[in-house]
Amino acid sequence: MAPKSSRHRKHNKTAPVEFASMSESMLQETASGAGYRGAARGKRIAAMSSEKAFASEKQEYDQHVENAAALSAANAKTLKDDAIEAENAEHQMTVLEAVKAYPMACFWAFVMSFMIIMESYDVFLIGNFIALPAFANKYGVFDVGSNKYVIEAKWQSALQMAGQLGALIGVFLAGPLTSRIGYRWATLVGLTLMNATIFVMFFANSLPLFFVSQLLEGLPWGIFIANAPAYCSEIVPLRLRAPATQVLQLFWAVGSIIVGAVTYVYNPRLDSSAYKIPIALQWMFPLPLMVLMWLAPESPWWLVRNNRDEQAKRSIERLGRKSQLNSPEVVAMIRRVVENEASTKSPSYIELFKGSDLRRTLIVCGIYAGQNLAGNLIANQAVYFFEQAGMTVNFAFALGLITSALQSVAVMLSWILTTYFGRRTIYLWGTGFNIVMLVALGIAACVPKSSASSYAQAIFGLIVSVGFTLAAAPVSWAIIAETSAIRLRPLTTGIGRASYYIIEIPCIFLGSYMLNPTGGNLGGKCGFVWGGTALFCWVVAYFYLPEFKGRSYREIDIMFKRKIPARQWKQTVIDVQDDE
């Protein structure tokens, strides 16, 4: 039976060919024997056969297309259902449940946030060097009024802005670099550069060389500060976005504590070891962090953006407990957002200034710039400020160390405040409080100089520094991480940080000039200046800063596309089925 069946299939398969051959011969015979009418009749017979064959093939093709479309629609519906399920799960999680479900995500966010400690350490180190007797005696000029050596105002400003200038270049490199090779590899590149540039600072023997060393160290800072908030916000669930990004401010405070402790110990020394040893201690950070980042998972959002869904699933499984999450559903949620933002073009800086992305870019840039205009510079120059307020050198260093410790506690309290009260609320109330304290600082400085007025200035300066790290500073990191579109996030955080440095560099010159006895010698009266700039930030934030608390990235995308006014975000409801 098998051979017969085989022959039968072969016959059927070749029948149309034989029929076509017979039709052609019939046409030739008819044309020669019966003339034109016979030929036309033969052509009609062949045409009818051809039409039937074509109709049959077309029907089969249409059925295939219909089946494929139905399958695609079913798959799309399944993926959307999975995405909705994952998003609803994140909304329903409490903070404690999110920590239990994603313990390793918390750990890796902690590791990435630790990168900021290197910038913090060096920024505060240079600020403390200005007040360090051994450094001032070596590189300063004698000031008759204070009867001691001081670093000239121009060099104070230059040394403190050099790192920021290098970081400004670094953040512009970070965006394209991260978009291409990912957060993990970009961070490893930055750590390698950091190891190398510390050598330049350690062997510097003049102020110009210190300037160059700070400029070079700033390059990896730019990579760290651009990538850290974006990476932290992408690897944790919705409820942990604020705490995970606010850890950055904690490590900024930790960096200042380490510097304060080190310089306090070495402050009495009058030889080069007073500043050489604190410089060398920078090497304790990069190598351990390189090992950890080599082991770290890549952001699943970056992997999905680059069509590496299987790797994204594995990354999610490394970040959370398999028993408490469904990695395919989480990938479907990410895919849904990525496809809503899809574009045929590669991400570029030009896109940041088009359509709804322009508004998002301006918010990120404004929040970053506002960090320098609402008390940050007093916090960064705390030790020098306390000296100019009339404190002794040793007491100024001790007070600076106390300030840094209080800042760490304030950052941890901000996790609770931001989680329960939201970003916009804490930013406005925190900045408003700092405005009052800065004006009070200026008033205290207007009182005739006495020990009471000096202590009052020191207290108000301390309150401003701690208040800034309780509200405006840590909440800024959450806002920065959540505002940008997923597709453009590395570029947005990069250009946002660039705005920070663009504002900070002239503010450093201004701040140093106002405090320096060879410059404006304003002391605490600078509170009036920073109080005015902080008031400007508060007014702009009141009208333009939305509330991101409890919003998924899909909801944030939709609300920006619908151009919902900032003050209406809290009351706006976005349906779980909406895609825009």
C-alpha cells in the first residue's frame, strides 16, 4: 500500500503541470484546425483553470495571514495581561513586601549608590584643604588681617570648581556610553579611570597640578553621578524607587564624614602628611567596587531596550526572589513601556528638547540646578563657613564632623518622609524651611560681632546643612530618576547633572568670594543671597514640579504625553488598560 500511496501523491502533485502542458498543446491544435474561434475558446479554458488555481492559493494565503494575525493578537493580549498583572502587583506591594521580594535589588542599589562616595570624599577633601593649616602654609599667602596663611580666593574657587568642570565633561560622555554598553560596563570604565587619576593628585606639588588632578578625577565622577540614580531606579520595584535613589545622598554624607574624621585627625600636623594621607585614602574605594560591579546584574530595563529579553529575565531573577515574582510578567511590563516609547531613531540629545521630553528635561535640569541654589554650597563648605563665622580651627572641624553625622541621620529620615508624603510635598516644605533659616542666618550676621552672634551663625548654618539633606537634597534624586523617559534615561540624567555643574561652577566662585576674608568677607550675610535663590527655586517648583509618588513608569509617560499640569498629577487617574 505504501508504494501506491506514494504514486498517488506524486500524480496529484504533477497533475497541474501536465494539465497546463495539455492545455497549451490543445490551444496550438485548435488554432491550426479551427481558426481564431477555436484558439479563443482554448485560451478561455486555460484562463479559467489558472484563475481557479490562483483563487485557491489566495484563499490559503489569506487564511494563513488571518491565523497569524489572530495568533499575534492573542500573544499581544497575553503579554498585555502579564504586564498589567506585574504592574498591579507592584502597586499592591508595601515597602516591606517589596524589600522581601527584591532583597538583592536593594543590595545592588546600595553598591551602585556607593559610587557617589568618591565624588563626595574629594569635594569635601578639597573644601577642607582650604581650611587645613598645613595646606594653607604650603600653598597660601599671608593675610595680615587674620594673621595667618590663607589660600587666595581665586585658587579656592579654581580648586573647588575643577572637579565639577571635569564631571561636566564626564556626564556628557556617560549618556552615549551607557546607552551603548550598559550601566555595568560604563561604571567599570569609570572606576578604572578613577584608579588612574588619583595618582595625579597624590603626586601634585603645586596648585596648578592640584587643579589638573581635580579636573581629571571629575571625568569618572560624571559617569558615576549620571548612572547611579538611573540604575537604582530601574532595578527596584515601584515602592522602593525613592529609598533606593535617596541612598545616594546618604553616601554623599558618609563621604563627608570620612573626610571630616580624617582631616580632623591630621589637622594638627604641619607637614605634607596632613594632606597626602587623606589623598592616598581615596584608593580604598575603586578596587573593591570594581569587583562588586563585575558581579552585578545589568538593568533589566536596559536589556529589554536592547531586545535582550531572556537576559532581562535572568537579571530580574537575580534581583528578586523567584518564589515571589514572575519574571516573564515583569519583562512584559517593561516591554509594554519600552514599546510605548519606541522610535526608529537611536536616542540622541536632540530628542531631549522635543515634544513631551522637553518638559521632562527641564524638570530634571531644574531640580539638579536647584541643589546649588537652596543651601548646598553652605553644606559643602561647612568647615570653612564655621571658621569664617568665628569658630576656632579645631572646633570648626569638629562641628563639620557633627554636621555630616546629622546629615546621615537626616537622609535616613527622608526615606520615611518621601515614601509616605511624596516628592513634591517634601521638596516644597523642605525648601521653604531652608529659606527661613537662610534669612535668619543673614540676620544673625548683621548683629554686632560677638560670641553669641558667631554661635548663632554656626547654629543656623548647621540647621541649613542638615535641613537640606532632610528634604530637598535626597528627594531630588528620586525626582531625577523618575522624571525621564526610559528610552532617554541615561542621556537625561547626564544632561541634568550637567546643568548642576553649569550652575555650581559660578556659584562656587560666588560662594568662595562671599566667605573669603580677601574677597567679600560677608560671612553669614551670604544667607540673604542663598535665601533669595532658594525662594526662586521654591516658586518654580510650586508651579512646575509634579508628584510622582505611587506612579508606574507607564503612568508617568502617559501623564507627560497628556500634558497634565503639575498641580493636578496627584488627583489624576490613569486606567490600567491605557497605552499611549
